[in-house]
Amino acid sequence: MILRIHPITPERYKIEEAARLVHKGALLLYPTDTGFALGCGLANKSAIERIRRLRKISDKKPLTFLCENLQSIANYAQVSNAAFKAIRKLTPGPYTFILPASRAVPKFVHDEKRKTVGIRIPDSAIATALLHACQSPIISISARLNDDDLLIEDYFDPTDILFAYEKNVDAVIEPEWYEFSGESTVIDMTQDKFFIAREGADTQALEKAREVVE
């Protein structure tokens, strides 16, 4: 199934159909602010296993998921006062926050040793509407290509991504046009001193993250 959705004012009935599919256990290819992502419900172990196979991700590697807002993050992670203030300044946007996981996060999603998770609040009307309709977090793994011969900028080409993954997922949410920022900036908030674990593609967002971390 392919759902073409307006990226600024997503059609409600299409979003509700996508949410229905998520609740039924579907694996989606959908747009976020950073690019196309593979996603499913947070507790959907079988769909998560499919994502790991598609992206060749180890069973031990923790996965990132999206939350609609700060209140939702607090249900799935331990958020200190300092982390709360920093996240509030940066979201929504192309940032992934590494935080201590709460018991609400399935063991097959978080880091078994560190007990941490990666969480994002996307700056995407489609992703936000989908989260609101689902009323629960959605796994978000970048749908990059696995071809080592490709240049890094080709990993996220929307047309190539759609062609590569559309036959391997249950549904595709395709925006009428694309406005992607590229990889998110990853901020580790598991210690008192925050630090940038990965620099993202959005230069302005990265500088904003550096200001908050410092």
C-alpha cells in the first residue's frame, strides 16, 4: 500500500489508515524531518526483527524511536531536569537523545548493557500526526541503502530509497514533495555532562546543539 500525503497538512483519513496499519503490526517506510525511516510499533518484535534484517543491524544494537512530545519521552526514559531543559530548547528537530531507558521500553529495543535508548521528537507534520494517531512511540531507523559502493550522499536519495524498500515493507507513506535535513545530531544525556556523540547533517541544528551542550 502506498499513501501519498501532503507534507504540511497531512490528510487525516490517510494518517488514520497508517496508524491502523501500525496497530495491526505493519512495517512502514515513512518520512521524518531527517529522511525516510523504517518503522513500526515500539512493542512489535516481529516487525523490529524485519527491520534489523533489512538494515543488517545486530540484535544487540539499540534502536531509535520517535515520541510526540516531552511528556511522552518521560514515559519511556529517565529525564533529568537538565536534560528536560535541553530537550525543550532543541525540539522538535533533527536530534536524537540518548537517555536511560524506563521499564516501558521493551528489552529488544534498548541497549542491554547500558540500558539506554535513542529518542527523537521530529519536526515533521506527517510523523507528528502519525504519532498522535497511534498514541504511542514508533521505531525510526533511517532507510539508508546498504550498498558499500555508494557515495554517502546517495545513501538517502528519496527515489532510490523508495525503489529499494517498497517491496520489503507493508506500506509506504510518501510525501508529495521532500524536505529532508539529513542525519540527526546525536546527544548523549546519560551522564551529568552531555556530549555530542554524532554530528548531524544540518549545520544550524548542530551549532544549536553545541550551544546547549556547552
